[in-house]
Amino acid sequence: MKQITISILIFLMVFLTSCGNPKTDKKSVSKAITNEQFVEIAKNAYVYGYPMILMDYTKQVSTNVEKPQNNGYAPINQVGHFRMFPDDKFTAVVKPNVDTYYSNCWFDLKAEPVVLTVPATERYYLLPLYDAYSNIFAVPGPRTTGKGAHKFLLTGPNWNGEVPEGMEQLKAPTNTVWMIGRTQVNSPEDGATVVKAFQDGMHVDLLSKYGTDYEPELGKVSEEKSKIVPVDDTRALSFEDYINRMLQLMVDNPPAKADEPLIKDMETIGMKIGEKFSTDGLSTELVAELNKIPAIAHQNWIDKSTGKIDAGVELINNWIFARTGMGTYGTNYEHRAFIAFIGLGANLTKDAVYPSTSVDIDGNQILGSNKYVLHFDKNQIPPVNAFWSLTAYNSKDFLIANPINRFAIGDRNKLNYNEDGSLDIYIQNTDPGGDKTANWLPSTKEGLTNVTLRLYWPKKSVLDGTWKIPGIMKVEQ
């Protein structure tokens, strides 16, 4: 409503001040709009474009190779796969996943559609497809498309051709599409056999080349792109450069119809898709306010990530739990930007949820010097259609070195259940011994321990709040 109100107000002011002068320039427009209104629209534009610019930098880094790599990097319209789990020496990404192997692909659908072939498998997997704004528009996998073999035709927003027989069309809202596939892995041996075979059976072809024997073109490698750090480079852009990068990206990645009120607001201050935006002609005071926007926006997201509970996030027995508002955001641009800032590529909650905590049931920090237990009553065992796992991290959100190299525990492990069907997970830095070792999740020897519970394909009781995650309890020594 705020954006619509601003649009109407600005239209009336511009109309009244430009009557009899159809060539209203930027100076006359800026006079018709107060500095406060100009800055408000500019802030909204900055927030709106954040995921798209961050994704573009991420694409540049992860496609900057000649051929697909085992770290998931691959040229445009080619798929790269991860082939191993991280360990305590891995520090490239915080809170790394030790449940699934990733399959990564950046699609460019501007020239023509591509065919994504996925083999049949009994293994759980999901292939979320993100548009250029970080919204998920399709998730091939057992939950949505079943376990059989598929040939998906990914088409861009302007393609209106005929879908070949035997293919399933997935129409993307933008020409840039990112796939972050995840496949369940039960052990390193399982990953090297069953999962590798499934990944090797997955491939991408240009529609014009489909069915022919051809070698994909080698990717072009740039030393400049290899130096990109997406979050840092996005933040380092001046306000003017940021807006111009956004406006150019929007040419091939059109905004959604629901975005029209904001797009019209942006046009009133000279931000037009495909055209150059300049602060020339604006007052020194206004330019100064615009240049503050990047720092203010980023500090806001930092504040949220270090304590404030964002909209759609609950606190349940001291676990931070998001059951809604992930993966697709509508016009909630602030939430979309925040999620991109803290973890670009979030799944739909229907596919996975990740409650996390660093405090026990009493609100005290989980310290490596203490012993803890997470107790699930028989009717509290995490209700999932796929699988669940519990991972411990140190205070920097990296995996914890331990004598048994166990970085996560869950229903893929041979757990010992109590006689009444309940389950205890022991979170501590020393082996609890005996039958308890099977249920041991090693923690830090000192300092803070962070814990994340991952539920893949959660059941309805998780998403509607019926199921309550129990708190972590300190064991008196």
C-alpha cells in the first residue's frame, strides 16, 4: 500500500508541474518529488535488486571454468556435481551440509531452451530452480514429479515454441535460472556408488543439440572473475553503479507483474529498465542520502542475522524455526533480500526446514565444557517423508574436529532407541561410552556450540506447527 500511495502522489505532482511542458527533465521531476520520497523509492529499489545482483556475481564465479568440476562449478548450461562431504577443515561456507551432494547448474535461456535429463532413482533428491530474483518456480524431485526418469524442457519467459513429445515444460519467469540440486547420501561409500551413478545420469543439452553427439563448448575463464567474492563485491558497489547493474540485468530478467507498483515508482525518479541512471543534476544533499543506502541496508540485515527474529521466524523451545516464507517471496522484497544475504538459495519449507539454536532449554549458551541431551519422545521423533539429521558447529559455524569424524547424526545412522521408543542424542565433547556412543554427536571442547536440525520433506505436522521441537537439556555432572 505504501508503494501504491507514493506512486499516485508522485504521478499527481509530476502531472501538475509538467502541464504544458511535455519534456519534463530529471531536474523538474526531482523538484516535484521531495527528497524524502526520492530516498524512500531508492531504498526500495536497492532492496528489490539485491538478490539479482548477488546471484549474478555468484554465477560469474561458479561458471568461471572450462569444464564441470567436482566442486560444483561448471560453464553456463552445464552441470557440475559435488562428490564429497566437507569436514572440519572446510571453511569456505558456514554451516556446511553433510547430508546431500549438490548438483549445480546456471542456465541461460535467452537464445533457446535447454533439456534437463534426470534418471529414475529410488533415492531422495530435489532440484530447486531459482529465477534471477531468487524465487523458486519449480522443484523437480520425488515430492513433486515422482521417482521416475524425466526430460524437462526449461524455457525462458518469451519462448512460445512447441514442446517436443516426451518432454515436460518448465517455463521460467526469467532467462537466468539457477539449479542447486541436492541428493541424499547415506555414507561416503554410498556417495561414490549410488549417488555418483545418479548424478552421472543427469545432464543438460541445448534444445537445438538434443539427440545429437556433440561436445559442449569450453567455458571462458577470466582471472578477474576468479577474484569475485559475491557478498563483498555486491556491497562494494556505489549506489549509482548498483542501480545501473540492476537495470541492465532486468532487460533479460523481466520483473513480475506484481512488481509493477515499485517499477512505476522507480521510473518516476529516473530508474528505467535498460536505461542508464545518473545522479547528475540532483542536489548534493540528495546524492549524499542515496550514497548512504548500501551501508544502511547491509547493517539492517546484519542486525537481523545477529539477534532480531525476522518475520516468518518463530522461537520454539529456544530453537529459531522458519516454517513459512522461504524460497518464494511475492512482493516481500525486504525478506527476500535478507534471506539472500544470510543464505542465498533457500529451499521451500515443503522441501526442507532448518531449526537451529545455540542455547539450551533454559536459555543458557551451549558450551563445549558441558554435556547435553536432546530427547525425543516416541511421538516427537522428527516427522519427515525423506530423512532428518542433527549437525553441530563451533562458534564460527564450521564443523567440529572429533575422533570418530562424525559431523552429523540422524535417521541414516544406526541409532539406539530407548525401550519406550523414545530417542536420546548426546551432545558433548567426550564419548559417552557403551550403547550411547551410537547416539553421540561430538561438540566443541571449549567455547560455544551451534546446533542445526535438518528435516527433509517435512510432514504436515512440522509445517502447521503441530509438531514441537524439544529443547536441548544440560546434563548435571
